[in-house]
Amino acid sequence: MHADQKTASKVSDVLLSVKDDKSTAAQAVRDGLNIVGYIKTTKDDFKHTLALLKKAGVDKSFLFAFK
């Protein structure tokens, strides 16, 4: 399932804003997830991981499951 660009952008904006949000709700999110916040990433940030996955034979049809 894919979200439309407007919805994806809205969700991204909300997640990225958690880092600098001083509200009690945002602090509860950071504490509950044990995070400082989220940062914007690009495909380049994952190039080493993607190369390893490709080498391991993982592609979009790979059905991963925890057991």
C-alpha cells in the first residue's frame, strides 16, 4: 500500500518536527521511543546496506519474516 505524496509529506513533516518540538506530547514520544528525534535521509545514506542486501540476493520480492 502506498500513500499519496500529500499524505506522505504530512507524515514526514510531523515525524521530523518531533526533534525540536518542546511540547509535553513530543517529549513523551521521544521518551517512549527512547529517541532524540528523526532526521531526513536519502538513498545515499543506505548505499552500503543496499549493496549488502543485493549481494545477499534480497530484492523487492523477498518475503522476510521473524520466527
